[in-house]
Amino acid sequence: MKTAVYPGTFDPVTNGHIDIIERALKLFDRLYVVVGDNPQKAPTFTAEERVIMLKEALKPHGSKVEVEQFRGLLLNYVKEKGSNVIIRGLRAISDFEYEFQRAQFNREFEKDIETIFIMTKDDYAFLSSSIIKEIAMFHGPVKGFVPEVVERKLKEKFH
Ligand code: ADP
């Protein structure tokens, strides 16, 4: 069984993330979506809330996708799951430098773990969790850019 790990902050999950997940599922039998905290960003939603939203949005994929929270070194999580693949999404050139550095770093420590980059659908190329939060904060329309559960939670958060 081929498995992969898709790590991120997912604060909150957007349709861009979902698109990457669905593309990854065409290549792998099982995907672990792992919610972590980026030390550079203060999250809007707690890790528990982010996990709940992802689980709800990914329900249609059943047991092919598992959502978990993880604190620690990602490489250890990947090995723990018996996987050797990390999935990351790429939007624009601006993502590249950061992603390249992380992938190189991970390879330096675990030469058997590969990072695979998946490009999102054009429609989602501009989408980010931060943009979504900005729109929601000012009560703008987020429909079509995030799963329904996220739309609801954003309304609760920024009413
Ligand atoms: P991180 O804080 O780890 O970058 P994010 O939750 O912001 O976590 O993103 C997780 C992954 O999903 C990253 O690889 C990011 O580049 C990718 N990603 C985020 N938004 C999109 C999008 N709209 N299209 C494609 N990939 C995306």
C-alpha cells in the first residue's frame, strides 16, 4: 500500500488544499493529512478546530484519508506511519524558495524521504488561508473557496 503525508497549518483548510489532497489520492492509496503549527504564524483556529474542519470536509474520501494533529519533527511522523513521501502544494514562484529549502533540509536528514510537489488547479492558484481570513473578517464572500464547514466556522469566528 502506497502512503503519503500532507503536512500543513490548514488555518483553515481551503479548496486549494482539498484540490491537492484529491490529486494526491490519485497517486497514493492512503494519505495522512497532518495538522501542525508553524512557529512563524499565530493560528486563528486551534489545532483541534482545524482537525475537525478537515475531517468534516474529507468525509467523502472515507478511510483513504486520515487527519491527525502532530507536534514534533515531521520526518519522525512520516517514518512512524511507515511512509517515505511528503506532499506539498505549489502555487506560484513565491512558494518555491521556502518549499525548496524545506525539502532540501528534510533530504539532508532523511535521504530516503522524498518531497513531491503538486500544482493546484488554476482557479485556486491565488488562494491562501490568510486571504480567506481577511475576506471573512470583513464579511466578504468565501463561498466556493472553502468547504462548507469552513464557511460556517468563519461566520462564527468573525460574526
Ligand atoms: P504551511 O504553513 O505549512 O505552509 P499551509 O496550510 O499554508 O501550511 O499549506 C500547506 C501546503 O499546502 C503547502 O505546501 C502550501 O504551499 C499548500 N497550499 C496552500 N494553499 C494552496 C493552494 N491554494 N493551492 C495549492 N497549494 C496550496
